[in-house]
Amino acid sequence: MSLLADRVVQLAYDPGISPKGGGLPGLSVLKNVVNSINLFGIIAVVGALAVSLAVWAWGHHTGGHQAEATGKKGATVAAGAALGLGAANGIVAFFSNLGSQVH
């Protein structure tokens, strides 16, 4: 019985680890790199959305149903990518806070 109790205590052990800013050198550089990648992604999505909308319009006006469908699909994917890029920080913060509540 003591072996089972020891096992439960080991499973419930809190190592006391939590995220802390400023612990490592180069953190500000890493944040700048990630911010730049996010900006690059947003700019790429603007280009993809413009191209997709142009293909959609071209397909609609020329009767090319496949091009129209492809343009719609591209516009939807670009809009979803913009949503994901814009919400990335909030999504990570939400799940990080949710995960910190697990005991």
C-alpha cells in the first residue's frame, strides 16, 4: 500500500517551473525575429488575397468555373491565414493560461 501512495505523491509533484522573461540573453532579438516573421506572413497573405480575388473575378467574368472556384478557395484560405496570424499571440496566451491552471 505504501508503494501506491508513493506513486501518487510522485504524480502530484509540482516541479515549480513557470515561464520567466529575461532569463536568457537574446530574448529581445528572438522576439524581433518572430515579429518580423509574422509581419512577413501578413504581407504575403495580402499578396495571396489580391491574387486570389483577381483569379476569382477573372474566372467569373470569363465563365471559367474552375478558376472562379480556385479564386474563392484561395481567398478563403488567405482570410483564414490572416486570422491565424493576427490571433497567434492571443491564442498562445489563452492556451498557456489555460495550461497553467491544470493541477
